[in-house]
Amino acid sequence: MSVDESVAFQILVEDKPGVLFRVINHFRRLNLNIDAVTVAPIPGMVGKSGITVNLKASSEECSMVQRMLSKSVDVVSVRLVRLSEAIRRELVLAQIKVNRNTGFERLIENYGARVLSTREDTAVVELTGEPDTINSFIKSVLDSGLVSLSRTGLAVLPLEEKVKEFAENIL
Amino acid sequence: MGFWRWKNISPIFSGARGLIEALRIEGVEVVFGIPGGAIMPVYDELLGSPIRHVLARHEQSAAHMADGYARVTGRPGVAMATSGPGATNLVTGVATAYMDSVPMVAITGQVATRLIGTDAFQEIDTVGIFNPITKYQFQPRRPSEIPRAVKAAFYLTATGRTSPVLIDLPKDVQMEKEEMTFQESVDIPGYRAEYEPDPLHVAKAADLLLAAERPVLLGGGGVIKSNACDLLVALAELLNIPVATTLMGKGCIPENHPLSLGPIGMHGTYQANKLIMESDLVICVGARFSDRSTMNLSEFTKDRKIIHFDADPSEIGKNLTPHHYVVGNIRKSLRTLLEMLKVKAVKCENTTWQRRWMELKSEYEDAIFGASGEFTSPRIIRKIRDMLPVDAIVTTEVGQHQMWAELHYRVLKPRTFLTSGGLGTMGFGFPAAIGAKTAKPWVPVLDIAGDGSFLMTSDSLATSVQENLPVIVCVFNNSCLGMVAQWQRAFYGGRYSGVWLGSKPDFVHLAKSYGAEGVRVNGMLDFERALREALKSEVTTVIDIPISPEENVLPFVPTGSSLSEMIVK
């Protein structure tokens, strides 16, 4: 078994009830722990949706899941992306306590976050970035008084030639 | 068929009526099932339809009957049950069909849509439960969705790698009326029914085959499912190369053919296991290299090239990485291969390899390892073969008797040997035999059974008698769960745990109590007489054959060993 690495499955599916369950059930069967899942309709493709599943897995496990996914009736196509070879972005919304001691403004500036709204002593900010950046941002705001938080999970855009090479190695 | 069909109009039907009409359009002639609260509207419509209903006594058996029907005909079998326990009882039967890639449509009733999710009486998440054991699940939420669901279900189940499909039908959807359109075809964007074999891939396979010194053909269940047995045999004859099979592939070449070696595997024949491990090339057609067939996988792949032909692309590289593969419809692939080889093939005649396999085959073909007596399981099974016509259908349960049948029952035609290979379901054989008899009432159908397995679905005696579907059950009766006992002898120092079936019915009386025939035999002549009578009988006959609980199935390849390391005594 090879070492685990961070990958994303980009799965084009039919947009209807039960499909996410069927897709995720394959990961469950292999006892794989999913880090993030995002689902979004695909512009220009009526009745289709894109699911991105992000997890750490060995190449053997990836190969097995890919096999099972390719066989699924609802799945139109599957693409396996090595995260180290893709552009990846995540968005986080955080409501943070704002007072003089927290260094709020410096924090916003350091990360390049945007302030979306402010109330008496809290502000809602938005940050887009790589997962590592998001993690480190969340760690920082935890110290400065986090009220609530919501993150989107990963959006991944692979560098095409790398994907092909990776897929060939696995199959 | 109703006037609406030839008038080409969209009729207004209840969901139940729509279902029955859709089933008729698919050519369904028989449904195996048990009614219940949530499927009653469908049963009411069944009454007026030409579709035959065969009443099972347990939903598991209903699924096995549909399975047996499908394996014999190659057409999808239909099993029907109510919601809740009806659906969960179907699970084992549907999973059995799934593991052996059998086309089947399971139809279950469901509570009304407004009650789904409320833990209503006999409500269960049938779609959720069936997800891992079916190719697809449908739950129409409007009556007008039913025709498309049925069309898609029959298309999915019978094409590509055939597999069961579920239709879960809420009761209100069965009862409401709506305008329905019965389409000729369906479009399923994510589904590719069939792959065309790439001629370049086939050509490379042909080259590898011609370059091999010691080739062996390995035929799996996929050869039978794609009706490609004649082509496999033609290929073997063209090149004069021996053919081994998997358990599921039994029958893809007549087992009395000079090139047939019999099955490989844990309980494969001596010659097949030995020769496949001496080969330098295995051309595997429509098989999936299951652990029970290949045994120690690294030994199996060592020192030989493997070419894998399969209809299902996801099978390539799943269990082993072949040196070369051809994805595509097996029949088309084999035809292309044959055409290419006809031009350049040289028959392997008078080669060292031919002398070797012929020598081993003639030496071991008729060998019986282990049991030495006259009235022992291997000899009884050979007697069954001698007495049955060529096209008779034999089913098996699961256990020692199944492996004796694998070793000693020579299958002469495809689709005449039905066994639960993948899931290994005890209780499969008897209801499957009834399903087979439904499809081919003019052919004798015989279930090779063990006492443990037969007890699991023996209530199907009621079905066979009531529905006038006479089959023969040969119960190899050793008063124990024989295969487990054999393993306990081999691997647990003879410590028998939970294997003795001390208190069990007298099978003769059991059969008679259902209105069937029952007979106990002692000795081969007695058995011959009983089987001859059974073949003439108009009711099901149970032949109780007492055998020794000490009998072992041999040869036996222990888990982890190479196929050539067989225990023979």
C-alpha cells in the first residue's frame, strides 16, 4: 500500500435526489475519511452537478474508488486530481469579536480578508485562499475571539497534463 | 395488449396498472413473489393480466427463483415483495444475483409517500438497503414516472455487466391515476451499456497467444452470460489449447470435450490447477480472478503472462494487473480474435505442452481423491450425470455437495449448471431449481443439496407442489454442516463447533407432508431406482442420501497456498 496523499475526486453526476448518497457510499465501503465535499450545479449543463470529494488516500484506494465510481449509473465522469498539482481554493466566513486588543485590523490586512459587515462589537469577514492559509487564519481568529464560522470546502482546478499523467499511473 | 398501444395514445392508468403494462411490454411472463399490505394494488392488477405469479413461501426464495429463471433463460427474472420485512427478506436473494451478475428486477411495495420517514408500519429505507447490492434503484414518486423507471430498470439490468435493479413503489403511487407515456427507449447519460473491443488490443492479444509456448484458456461466467461459448470452444479448437474454467464458467465448454480441464480453484480439478500453474500464458475470458479461483495471487501471476478479456472495464486491474487486456463485449472480442487468428494460426500439435497436458488430463480426469467406497458423494454425482439427459439443469446449494458437484458433475451445455459462486448462499439451489423449471418445464431440473442448505429454503416444497413445478432434490445428508466440519478437521484440530444438525426432520416425511415424494436410499442401485422414478414423477421428489460426516472434499487448496499445492488425501 502506497502512502496516503491529498487528492480530490471531481465527479460529474446527474443532478437528482440520492446521487450524493450513492457516490459517498463507495468511500464509506473502503473506510475512507472524507475531508471535504462540495456540490454545485455546472453552468451550461442542464441536469448535471459537480461533486468534489477531498480526502487523503493511497493510490490503491483511489484506484478502487475510481473503479466503483466509474461504474455508477448516475456518474457521468470521474477525474482524480492530486492536490499538490492543482490550484485549490477555499472560502471561509467568520464572525469575529472586534475590540481594541484583538489586533483585528492587522489580522485582516495580513491575510487579505474582506470585511462584509460590522455590528457593535463583531464583524463578518470573508477570506479565500489555500486550505493551509484558511487553517492558519482560523487559528488566528480563534485567539482573537471567534463567534461563528463557516467554510465551503475545496474548489480544485487541476493542471491538465498532470492529471493525465496521474490517471495513467493509477490505471 | 391494450388498445392504447396500437392507437398510440397516452392512457390514464393507476400506477399499479402502469407497472403491469410496462412489465408486459418488457416481455415479462412470470413474477415470483409474496404479497403484503404495501403491494396490494399491484397484486390486484396482476389478477387480470397474463403474467403468471408464482407464490413463494419466503421472499429470499422468491428472489432465488427469479435468479434461477434468469440464469437459464438469460432474460431478467422478476421478484416481488411488500415493504419492510418483504423487502429485507429479498436482500440475500438479490445480493446472490448481484455477486453472480444475474439480471433481475426486484419490485417492492413501499408505504405511501407522505409516510416515508415516519417509521410507519412496515416502513424501511429499501432504496438505502439495496444500494450496495443492486446496479440501480428507482423509487417513482408519481405514477407517470413508472413506465420510464421500468424501461430503464430492464435496460440497466440486462445490458453491460448484468446485475439486479430495484423498483421501490410507494402505495399511493400505485393507486393514483395519471396519464402515462410508454417510451420505446431511455437515455441514461452516465451509463455506457457496452464497449466495442479495440481491434489493436485484440491483435496484440493474438500475437501474445501465438508467441506462447504453454497457453491455457480460462473461461468465466462472462462467457456464458454473453452467449459466447461456441466462440470460446472454436478458439480452443483452432489452436488446440486446453480450457480451464472458474466455478461460474462451468459449462462454457462441454466438460466431456477433449480440451476441457474442468474448473480451477480451491476445489478445482487436479489437472486444471496443476496445468494453469505450469502455463506461460493464461487467456482469461469473462472472469474476475476471485480469491477462491486464483488462491495465492502472487503465485498465480508469477512466471506467466495474463491476458484479461472482460465486458466490464472496472474489472481490469481490480484483483491483478494483467499483462494485456481487451475491454468489450465478450462475443465481439472473441469473434475478432478468432478472425485474426484464422489467418495466421498454427495448431499447437505434437508440442511438449500438448503431450504434457494430455498426459495429466488422461491420468487425473477420472480420479477420485479421498472417498474410496462405492456409495460416496463423488460417485453418486457421477451417477446423476450418467442418468440425466444432456440438457438437464442442475442447481446446487452451498457447501461440500456443491464442491463435489463442481468436481464431478460434468456440465455439457451452458446455462445448465446454476450455483451461487460469489455470495455462496446456502438455500439457493432449491428455489433456483423451481425458477429454472418455470422457464423450462420440459427439462428435468435437479438440485444437488446438503441437509444444512436444504433446511434453509425447504418451505419452497409448498411452491413446487402448488405451482406444479416438479424438481428433484438430492439431499447429501451427513447430519452436519459438512464444509465447516471439514475446515474444523483441517484447521481447528478437529474441534467441532456448532456443526451438528442433530434434531432435523425426516426428509422423506417432510416431503410427503407437503404432497411431494420422499425416498431414502441406501446403496447405488437403490439410488438409481429412486432417481429413475423421480425423473418420471409428476411431483417434486426429495431423495434423502445418507452419507458419512467424515467425507472430505478433495483436492483442497488451503487459503494462502498456490493452486498447485493441493491436499489430495
